[in-house]
Amino acid sequence: MAETDIVIEICGSSGEGTISAGEILARHMSGLGFEILSFDSYPSEIRGFGKCVAHCRISNKKIMSPGKYTDILIALNDIHSISQLSSMKEDGIIIYDSKPPSFHEEDKSIAGWIEPGITAYGIPFYNLAQKATGNSRNRNIVALGALAALFGINDNGFKASIKQRYASKKRSIIESNLNSFAEGFNWTKNNITKLDNLFFEKPEPGKTALKRLMMSGNQAFAQGALDSNLYLYAGYPITPATKIMEILAKELPKRGGIMIQTEDELSAIGNVIGAGFAGKRAMTATSGPGFCLMTELSGLSVMAEVPAVIVNSQRGGPSTGLPTKTEQSDLNLALAGGSGDSQRIILAPADIKECYKCACLAFYLAEKFQTLVVVLLDFFLSNSIRNIKAPEKPDKKMLNANLAPSQDEINDYKRFKVTKNGISPRSIPGTAGGMFIATGLEHDEKGKPSYTAEAHKKMSDKRYRKLSGVLKEIPHPEWIGPKKNIKIGILTWGSTAGAAHEATLKAGEMGIRAAFMQPMLISPFPVKQIKEFSDQCEIILVPELNYEGQFAGYIAKYLERPIKRLNMITGLPMSAEDILDEICRIAG
Amino acid sequence: MQKKDHYVIIGNGPAGNKAAEIFRENDKNARVTIISDEGFPFYYRHKLFDFLSGKITDDSLQVKKYLDYKKNNIRLRLGQTVTKIDPANRILFLKHMEKIGYTNLILATGGTRSIIPSLAGFEKYFSFMTSYNEALALKPVLDGIKKAIVIGGDLISIKFIKMLINMGKDVSFFLCKEGFWPIELTGKMSENIASRMEKEKIRTILDDYPVNIVQTGAGYEIITEKGKKIKGDIIFYFTGLKPDIAFIKGSGIDTAKGVLVDKYLKTNYKNIYACGDCAQIYNPEFKDYWISTGWENATLQGETAALNLLGEHKIIKPVPQKILEVEGIKVNTSWWKEIQE
């Protein structure tokens, strides 16, 4: 079977339906059985200007990263699309509006920049949308019609997907979209001679029958939280985490839960710790600027040993930074943000499936280890969409991990009892005899404030000791590639892992002995497994999306060896091609 | 800061490329742009048959690689069609709705296919071999063709027919006297050519003429004036070229068969020159216009037009007579349809 691995970008201005068109395309192709990885890039301004790009990789093989170079660019807006030309393949294809309503000034028309090798199809989007609907609003759907006609995608199936997308809308809206699609499809069929050889090969038989869910990282995390019996969400909206709040605002009340939009992030984490203290599973989601504010109070979760879950979906920083651009630059903040020695659990999922898994783990670990759990997503991971198999729901053990005190323990209740594994029996307010003092001050075993060196040492030991148990709860990171005599070992974290994994496999195909490992658990760090991996590698390469190499710096203290860094801060996810180039450069 | 001059050349053949080269050599700061409606970079048109038959790849077909233009800071706009010129405001309008300003303009659009008026209604049934795109489209279907019909004929069509014969195709050849190019055949010449073609087992129809063409399944049937029916899988059409100037008409630039220019290749606008197959050049000696054909002439005219636009006063002279050989018959040709048998 011929391989299909095609990257499509739809580029337009805010309000032109760019993202909607990308979503319809991704869902339809997923329904046909293709692997999908889509990712939208849009301006932080709401509407009226600014570039939007819907990026979608469609393949009939397993894919792990969004793909760096574009095969097909659909230009809904010429000026914005010109800036996308640099990421096109040399033999790529452009579909553009051949008859916009007015003339472009010199060099502001995408058709004027088409280089030899590129195949360009001019389709009168504007005129066809006018014909179909009486206005130009459906140029995006006309473009999808043209795309279907050019690359052999069945039009009836596509129309069904469009109908489904607008099912909740008025009939006239559904019809105008269907008419626009038909205009684009039929005009292209009748007027365009195909000059390229690109077609969507059908996926393996049976793949279409697979039950797949289209999910973004934020959706997967929110679903994982709901399936983990989340009771309270408190938060203040911020890109790129807001979607989690929107989903939970809708879903939590249906399940008897609560969603509170607080006045600021400090209040949000206060609510979460309060609910956690009361024995309810609670979380907040924010981004770097909001996480900074939360650090003022998040230490209380560590000191008072109260379960709390914070999602930090990272974006470009510092300060308000780049709200709609992706980056992995809050690692240092997550590791050390806050006062004192406040070790916490940090999880960093690599993909959509792991977002769900990390949600379930976060609540379990927070409850079991009675502390703060920070989950690091990023703009790309939060917003990228994949079609995944339905994830496995958390089992009973994961849904109730609180170590309740025994009757004997209640008789002389010590909330912060020093135990061998560092975990103390925790009574929920209202438990008869289970009263204790909860405080952010250092304390003794009963919670009574105590500032002695002995108490501080004993309690600090206990708080650190209990976290070593976390390592037993998380599966060991998977080792991809050869086990010995490795030329280049790639270690990375979070959403860069997909690209690194793909680059490692490609390097292997090229005869380079490369291997790859990505720990989902960042803190406490799985030193043993990572060190075993490192010991087999001649060179360690750490690709990540920040300026100074925060993860490389973090692991250096454990590995005690030179580490090569590959850092990018383009606002876009790192691609497999970027990492492969670096592997090849190092391998010579 | 003074705005840079923008030299725009419409046409990516030998005349246009030579002009671009001259502009770049003589004005390092100016913007130089070539616009061509063909999507393929500057290529040897006479090698299209070799490309079609698979003797050469498209790499060998190209005269200049795209990177050469980049290196020389020449903007190459391929696959872009100029639909209108506004000489008063020095603006070009492109089919994809872009306006391009210029300070100086060279028209080097070359020739486009010419169809005998009585057969124009059947154009949709014809396959042409005048451009890279046409050759590219024919490439995958050529193997499946068993019987080909060739109408008209020009100097290169005879080479094409021989290629088809070498590929084992059955060929019927309508030799149209009025459609031969760049010369008009006399009766004697036609007979000689037909006789030589027949010797090579090419069925040549000389005194009969297509009056109707119908599609028959996957092929075609030509009905002739004398009632003959000739069937084929494909009909190739060759009756030469005519200056490609349709988009210039109505702009205010003087045209007749081609773009009318003086002996310096200047049009009636001081900043617009024309050269190559599209230019109709005034000869003060004969007090008439002439059009030349051929690679060398086009290159010379491209150079002359560009230098004159830059301030020189070079006069272009009628090209010397050139002897062409068609199936062993020698013909002299220098001017547009000037024949010396």
C-alpha cells in the first residue's frame, strides 16, 4: 500500500473560518481512518486581523509530530500565506483565490511568489462563495471542496462531515456550507487540470471501523479529571489553558461538581487547597503568568500536606510574553517556584494520550502523597488535536488514594505523624476525633507550630522521603532504539518527545545508532533509568523549546556528564526534521 | 531615497532572458523581473520532442536553473499571466489580481499557436506541442497511442512525425499548404515534401482537407472535403506560431501582427520596447515591418532592446537570409512570410 503522509496548512485571517475549515478537514480524514495530528496557530487578538494557520498532518502510518514542511497550502489570505511559503516543500502545492474581489498591490499576492517546483491551482473562492451563499463568508468551505476534488476525497462523505460539524446550527447555515463545498468541488472538477501526483491513499481496511476520539490535550486532560472524580475547579481564564475551564464549567455541574471563576490566580489556588483540605479532588489550570501568582500560596499545599493539582500550559515568556505561541520555558518555575524547600511532583505528558493519563495520575498522586502536583502542558500540546483510541479509565485504586487514619491512630491523632514512607494518615474534616491544626507554619506531628531545628529537619525529611514513593507509581520511561553502543541518546520532555521519537526512528533508518527516552515524571526524577540510558550513549542530546536548556540543566546534576542542547524559541513546536538535522550534524 | 528602477520583462524565452541579463549587468541596483505564463523555467523549445520521447530529462531541457536567477537577483515570476498593460500609469495587471509597477518594460512574449480559421472550431480536439506543459501532459498518454493524425505541419512538425514513426505509431499527415510555417509552401514544394514523406511510409494527404471532426469513443474521426474518413487516437496540430500579443491590444501600444517597434525596438511609448517573435520591426529601407524567428535573432533583439532602454542607440538590422532545409528542399527565409524558393 502506498504511503500517505501529507501536511496541509490552511492560512487565513481571523474571522475567515480558517480554524473551522481545519477542524472539519481533520475530523473528516480521521473518519476515513487516517492518523491525524492537527495544530492551530492564531493571534491573541480576538478578531479582525492577525494570522491564523490550521496545520494538519494526515497519514496512513503512525505519526508523532506535526511535520515541518507543508505539502498543500490553502491560502485564504494572500498576505498572511506569503509568510507560510518558507515552510513549504519544494514540490508543494498551493491552492489560492484566483479572483479576489480587488487587486492586490505588488508583491502582496501569493500567486506572485510561486517558485518553480510549486504547483499552483487558482480557484475563484470569492466568486464561488458568492454564488453559493450570496456572500463571501464561506470561502473556507469552497476551498475544502476544491481540496477534495483535487486529491480524490469523496465529496458525499465530506458533505456528511460538514453537516455533522454544523448540526447544531440553523438549516440555512448547514445548506449554505454544503452549497459552498459543492461549488468548490464541481468547479475544480470541471475547470482544473491536475498537474501534481498527490492523492490520499486509502488507509488499511478496517482502520475506518476503529472507534477513535478526536481530542486536544486540554480536552484529554479535562476528561481525565472528570473520570478521576474531580469535584472542584477554580481558575482564572488564560491562554492556552482556558479550554480546560470551559469544558469543566459545562461538565462539572452535571456531575454535582463546582466550577468557580475566581477573581485572580491566587484565589484560584486558595480554593483548590481549601477543597483539597476538605477531602475533595480539586484543580486549577493556568499558564506561566498565572502560575507565578500561584506560587505565593502553592507552598501551603506542600507544607500543610494538602492535595492540589495545578496545570500549567506553558506559552512564550517571560511576563505576559507570547500568549498564543508554544514554549517549554516554565520548567525552572515549576521545579523551584515558591518559598523554601518545597519539593513537589511534576508530570509532563508527551502527547494527548498522556494528557489523559497524567490527569488521572495527578489526582491519584496528589491524594496519595498529600502534596502539590504540577502538570506541565504547553500551547502546542493543549491545542493540538489527535484521533486516539478511547483511553482506559482509572481503576478503583486510583479513585480513592487517601490514607485514612485507623481507630488506634485516631485515639492519639497525629496528622503529620513521621512514618517510614513519609505518608501520614490523613483525616478529612468532620472525622470524629480527627481534629488537627493545619498551618503553613512549620509544625510538629500534631500540626502545632514549631520552629525548632529538630522539628524542621524531621518534617523536611518526611516531606522529601514520601516523594521517593512516587517513582514506584509511574511506569519506567520507554527506551526506544538500540540498548548498547549508542552514538546519540536523545533525552527530552513534554511535547517535544513526539518529534524526538520520530527523529530517532528516522536516524535509525539512516544507519545512525540513536536512541530515545522521555520521562513523563519530571520530579522526583527517575534517575536510575535515565542514568542507565545515559551510560550507553556516547553523546546525550536534549532538544527542548526554551532559550537556555532548562531540562538539560536540570538533568545535568543527575547525569554528571556533558550534554548537547538543541534549543528553539520560534513559538512553534520542534519538528522531527529539526532534531534529525541535529542528529545528522553531530553524527557527521 | 530614490526609488529603484524596475525593469520588467514579459516573456521567459531567449529574448527576455538576454534582456534581463543586460539589465543586471548594467544596473546593479535596479529591480529586474521576468514574468512568464509558463510554469517551467527557461528551456530549449526545440528539445521538447526529445523530452517527450524520453531521450532527455527536464533537467537537460532547462537553459538556466532557477538558482541562477536568485544569484543574479532577478525575480522570476513563472506561471503568471499579464492580462493588461496601463502604459500611462506604468502598471501591469496580472490574471491572479495583482498590480505590478514598472519603470521600463520589455515585451518578449514570443509566439503562440496559430490555427487556420477554418479549423478553429475544432481546437478542443487538438493536441499541441508548443510548450513544456503540453509536452508534460502528452508524456503519459503517448505510449497508448497507436494511430496519430497530424494536421498542418510546420518545419518542426516533420521532425515530430518522424519521432512518432520511430516509436512505431501509424501516422496520417494532412499537409496544409496555407498552414506551413514560417514559409508558405508552393505547389511544387508541397508535392516534393509529400513524395518524400510517402517514401518514409508516412501517409500524406495533400489535396484534401478536413471539414469535420467527430469524437468516437476514445478517438477521433476526420471527415475530409472529398468524403474520406480518417480515424486516429489523437490529433496533433501544427501550423506554426503567431506573435503572442492579444493582451497588449487595446492598451495604447501600437500593434499589427506583432508589437510595432522602430529600428531601435522601441514602441510608441519611450519606456516600452519589444523584441523576439512578438515584435514587428520597422525597416526604413523597405518602409515596411518585418518579423524574425529563431533563437539567435531573439537573443540579439533582447540585447539590443535592453541596451537601448539603458540609453544606447543600437539599430537592429533585418536578419540575414537563412537557408532552411525541409525534407531535402532548401528554402531561404529571413522575413515574415518572405520566401525565396
